[in-house]
Amino acid sequence: MRTPDRAAPTLLADLGGTNVRFALADTGRALPLMDDSVRRYRVKDYGSLAEAIRQYFSDTGHEAPRAVIAAAGRVSEGETVKVTNNPWLVAAHTLQAELGMESVHLVNDFAAQAMAVPLLAHEQLSAVGPQPLPTLGQRETQSFVVMGPGTGLGVAGLLRRQGHWTVLETEGGHAGFAAHTAEDVEILHRLNERFGRVSNERMICGNGLVNLYLALADIAGQPAEEYTPEDITARAETGSDPLCVRTVETLAGIFGSVAGDLVLSL
């Protein structure tokens, strides 16, 4: 039986619907992440996660005996995950056998994001709004919402009780959208016609930008271009297309409203 090599790095993977990002961590260091090891690959270019990992090892010249996979989907008993908006089905033991690794561990991506929050230094945080930044881990009772848009909308909770951290895994991104303004109502009406039930994720994600753009174009009576999320973002950044600017502003406003609702819920 091979003796585990604890000095060897651990492979980290952030697996979403569009991209998979890899990095290596040396757990013997004060700052484990090996910064020059980070690479991004498009999911559609590979038939499986194992294939993408082999490409990463080939590109970097590194190997790793262990892996921790943070995946955008519900992890079933720590063994399998079907990633939302991604054709891959990932099973920990199968991946471990395919790659000849000592261990492979699966975790929900936003559970992993929540686990990272207590590790953040104060100078790594930015305040949004008038309230001062909290000091992490210095109070017995603290509650946090952890959320972020990508291919979908990830949501997790993080609780500190009696000095211990607990992560709450959720599917909060699929909660129903609550309209707060007259424009929200018009957007909801158009998305409801297209999709039926409208979740927060229909707007707060990459494809959500396109959904909002099409809805706002219809509300304004303007012809809509066949833009991708990247097109909309690029035109908003340059200010070359006022409708794209409005789309990004609208997404940010809805994101803020949803964040506030989640804070009230938790």
C-alpha cells in the first residue's frame, strides 16, 4: 500500500457550468494557494472532468495525489454531483480511480465559498453602503449570507455560534423573484411569459444579463441585438450602448434587492 505523500500539493477545482478553474495548494504553507498554479478551462472543450484535469497537469507540469472539487450543484452524500448547466456527472470514487489519486472530495461550491469567509483578512474586504465592515470571528454570534452570480446564482449561509462556524448549503438562487419597482413588474411579466415561474437566477447570472437585456429592449420598444453576456458587459463598460449600460445597472439593482431579502431571511 502506497504511503500518502503529505508534502505533495492538493488539487483544487472550482467547477461551474461554463468554466472549471484549477489551482494547487501547499497545506504546509501559511498561505497555501500556489498563485502561479491557477488556470481556467472551458467545460465545453472537454468530455469529462478527468480529461480537463489531465490537461491541467500536462499544461503546468504538476501532479497532485489529492483533490477537492467545489462544484456548482447539490452533492449527494459526498459522492456524486450533477453540475447545474453542465453535462458532466462527477463521482468522487470514479474520478479518484481514473486519475490514480489517494482521495477526491466533493463539496458544494457555495459551501466552499462560505468556508472561505472566516479566512479573509480585514483588508481584503470592501464595504458596500454606510455600515462598517464586520470583524470576522471576534463575536460569539454572527450570521452571513454568501452569494454570487456565475453561470447560475449561488447562495449559502454562514453562522458563528458559541465560537464555532457552521455552513448552510442552500438552493436560494432558485427562490422566486420579488418585484420591487414598476420596472421590475414589467420585467417579471415578460420573463413569466417566456419561462413560467421566474427565479432570482433568471436575472442574476450570465444568461440573466441576456434575459434582462431582451426584457428591457421590449419595454423600451427597441430592437434587440443577439448579444452574449460578454457582449453586454463589454458594451456597458465602454458606455457604447445605453441599453447594455441599463441592463448591467438593472442586474446590480436586483442583485442588491435579493441580497437584502436574503439577509432578512437569515
